[in-house]
Amino acid sequence: MEQTGAGFLALPDNPDQDPTLDWREVFGNDQPVEVEIGIGKGRFIIDAASRQPAANFIGVEW
């Protein structure tokens, strides 16, 4: 896992590597994780994160 910028992660495409993420390692806490698939410009996830500071958010754009 490589951090590529403020809040962006690039996951290597390696079939021999376990793709499981440790959310505690990624976010540095044990808060619940909310996932949005298809974030577009990110407006919804940014609004949701500002309204729910007790959760971690990750957006996936394909």
C-alpha cells in the first residue's frame, strides 16, 4: 500500500500479495469504516464525513 497524496492510496496489482487492508493501519484508529463506490466529484462523501466525524470514509472510483 502506498500513500500517493492527501488521503489517496494506490494498491499494487500483485496476485501474490494478500489484498486485505488493516483499517487501523490505514486510518490510525478503530472507528467504523464507510465505503462509497462511484464517488464522482466526491461531494457526497465529503458531506457525509463532515456530518459523521466518528467514522472513517473511503471512496472508490473505478
